[in-house]
Amino acid sequence: MQNNFSLAPPGRLKTMIFGAYFLVLLLMALFPPFYLGVSSSPVIVLGIPLPIFYWILIATLMGLGLWALYLIESMAGDIPDEGDRA
């Protein structure tokens, strides 16, 4: 099994990068110690309590990740035009 990422096909590299990104977001959302670390904090971020800001941050990062993935796939031609059959 090769460990050199420069030799990996572009589709596989894209999958690995975005897979790792979404895995980190999944861990942030579902792994209790991350949330419990901020849940009792009295810190205010941008006028929002830290626990609520934490969830807003996760949702925003998820949206940005999906947007970036869509842009990369559309530039690569992986997304068919509307009305075209796959």
C-alpha cells in the first residue's frame, strides 16, 4: 500500500481530504468530551454563549465544507449539468 499522497489519483486525494475534514466535524459534534469542555463555560463569543457558538461553528464549517466540495467537483466536471442524464 502506498503512502505517498502525490502518487494518489486526484479523486482519491479529494476523498481523503474531505473525508478527514468531515470526520473532524463529526467528532466535534458527537464526541462528548469536546462539547463538555465548553458546555459549562461562561465565555461570550460575538455576543453568544460559548456552547451555542460551538454548535453554530460546527454548522457553519459543515456548510463551508460542502460548498468547497461542490466547487471542486463542479470544476473537475464531476457534476452533470441540469437536465443531463448521468
